[in-house]
Amino acid sequence: MAFFSDLEGLILDRHLKNKADELIVLSGYIGPLPIENLAKRNIKSKIIWGTLAEDKKTFTSAFHKKYQAITSDISNTTEVLYKHSYDHSKIYCWLKNDKPVEIISGSANFSNRGLKGSHRETLFNVNASQFLTVHNYLKVALQGSVLCTSHSGPDSSAIHESG
């Protein structure tokens, strides 16, 4: 299935349909508003900023502090991570008992610009035969990332130095 509109609603509320208990997002770029909205949902989530290793111009202290506040907030189970190496993927993977139940991928970053508006970005269901491969890719991405609360922020010279 292909999705062209209401991508934010699709991502934020999909766990209600597929009964997932966790969401892993690997996104080239991320934005604070979708992450804040996701943190209000009742689903464990890990959001990986994939392109930060090479794209420092969008890494502001204000965004970093927001991501740290969300990750540190014990009232939710949302974590923001920064990937050590560049990854422009956009993958949304819902898990139930640590097993993929649905994976969607495409061009939409986990940001306001990527998820809002109609016919700006696209997302597609990944075939179930590829779930294990994609899930393993995400596990490697998680291993190659640092939690935002362990990172010193935009003034540091490289992501991997603090992780």
C-alpha cells in the first residue's frame, strides 16, 4: 500500500491498528514536533537522526535540548538517538514483543515538513518477507548511535566523540 497524505497521523497512530508495543524510526532528518507528539502516545519509541554526522547546520542547541528533555522525561518512553555515520534512510518499524509487525519506508522524514501536507512525500509498506532484513538493519543503526542525553550538543566536533 502507498501513502501520500496524513503521514503524521499514519505514523503516530499506526500502533493502534497493528497492536505494536514499540516503534523504531530511522530518519535522515528529524524534527521536534512529531517527536513531541509521539511522546504523548502510549508506545515505546526510538527515533534515530540519521544524517546528523554530516549535516550539522540543522543541529541547534534548542533542538538538542528538546530531544534531551523528551528522552529524559520519565512520563514517556521515547528516546532520541544520533547516528554516528550518515544514513539518509526513512524507515518506520513497528514491533510487538521485539518482532516486526509492520514496516513502512519511503521519502518522508520524521519532521513536520516530511509528514505534513498532501502529496509532498510518500511512504510504502515493506513486504513482510523483508521484515527480518530491515529489522536487522535497524538494530545495526541503533548500535551505531548514541542517545542524545549522552551527547554534548552542537558545539562538539563529532558525534562519535561523546558516544
